[in-house]
Amino acid sequence: MKRESNKPIQRGEREALSGKGGGGRRAGLVIVDKPAGFTSHDVVAKMRGMARTRRVGHAGTLDPMATGVLVLGIERATKLLGHLALTEKEYVGTIRLGQTTITDDAEGELITSKAAHGLAREDIDAVVGRLSGAIMQIPSKVSAIKINGKRSYSRVRDGEDVEIPARPVTVSSFVVHSAHEAEAEDGTPVTDLLVSVECSSGTYIRALARDLGEGLGVGGHLTALRRTRVGPYKLDRARTLDQLQAAVDDPEGDGLPVMPLGDAAAAAFTRWDVPEAQARLLLNGARIPMPLFEGTGPVAAFGPDGRFLALVENQGGKAKSLAVFAV
């Protein structure tokens, strides 16, 4: 940006010249440590203010009760989010055995209570085993899943008896780390489990809590949940909203900490370095020959200058562009 006068540079103009301060409208990812009590949309709204752009989205929602990793995309990075949302996720949480709620978590109205002391650990582990691997899961009724065009939670709120069909999900790891007998507020003897879960996109951890309690004959629900990983992005990369706002407000800092598009893509997808001539063809919409890579899912194509070009997939040995990012 070229200045046309000798007037003193004001703060806002200095930020525009340097790309610092505010959000700088830089395209990339921001890894947020979501606080409890915030919806994912609340966090997006906060980020729109920090980044000074409406083009902000998230890769996979977190319930208001849950905390932890929420991946946000800014500007062109929003095109990455649908693909990132399909990656594996990791959680730690607490399951209470002995009580069920309408939402399958601690935010919902209590439905049933049944004494759950003296549960054998081998019985707990046996049900956990049945809920591991490739399974069919019925999502929680109070969820955002649409049934005939209407959100399931809206139907439940309107008094409807909702039936959601089971869906295939993969629970690659479901581990009970400890079991603690306690007494609920209504006096019910309950057992609280500290668990960790690694699973595919679309898996409901509160549904696992519900099904674990049902399998043990005492009922269950989720009382705490923290997401520790989305794909390659872990808690050690996440910052709280307060930390992010402080970075934005620091006049001597670098502004909002945004992970550049290329770094984000290289971390999440297989990298393919494309020669210059083929890179030009790819950006012009041509389906260039593409090698086979291990695993499934999109591949991140990079040009010889290290620029992130596009997400592509292999169709019959040719690269089909899923989303183009080079400008």
C-alpha cells in the first residue's frame, strides 16, 4: 500500500500497511480452546470481530457444555473446513452411570435414576468393547440432525417422539481410565467414569455415554467433555478467546495468530509437489496425471514455489480439483 501524504501514520493505517493488528484479514486457520457455555456459533461471532471479516466458519461443532479444540477458518480457509471436519477427533470426558437425561448430557432434564454402585469393571469393559470399532450409532435425539428438513432438537422441543436412524461411525479407541463411586444430588448412588475416545467424524460422545449406561442396565449420561484433537490440530496449538483477543489488542504484536493456508493443508493432508507446467494446468482446470498415495481422502497440491494450489482427489489416475486456493 502506497502512502500519498506526509501525515503521521495512524494505528489503523499502520496495521493495514504491516498486516498486523486486528485480524489483518489473513486467510488461514485459528485453533481455539472453546470455553464451556459457548456455542460454536458464539465463537465464530467472536472471531468475526477479531478477524474483521464475515468469512469465518468452523470444522465440526462442539456442544455448549464441551470445551477444547475448535478449528476456525478465515477467508479462503473456509473452503478447507468441510474436508477437515471429516478427520478423526479425540476427547476426554466423564460419564455418569445411574442416571439418564433427555439430552444424554448434564444440560438436559433428568429422566431416570437407578443405583449404580458395585458395578464390576469387567462388565463395564465388556460393554465398552461392544461400543468400539465400526459400530452403528443412534445419535442423541436433542441434536442438530435434520429429520425431513427440521432439526431433531426442534422436534423434541415441540413434543414430538423423534426416531433417528442409526448411522455408521468408527470408535477407534474407547478407554475407561478410572471409576469412582459417588452420590448424585438427588441421592442416587452413581459411578463416574473418566474416559478417553478417539473416533470418526459424526460420532456422538454423549450417545456413547447413553449406550454404555443402557448396556449396563443402569442408564448413563455425559457430565463433562473436552475435545483434545481435530485431525492433526491438538490442544497445544489452541488458544483461549481471551488470549486471542489480547493478541489482537497488542499494538506491538503480530495480531491474530493465524495458521497460514499452506501450513494448515500440509498438516492435515498428504502433500503432492507438482512441477510448474502441471501446476499451471491444474489451476486452469485441467485434470493432470496424479500418482497414487497411501490412505484415502483429499491430497494437498503444492507448486514448485511452495505455494498451496488446491485440494484434489484421484479419479482414474487424474487429479480432480475439490477446491482451488491459489490466487
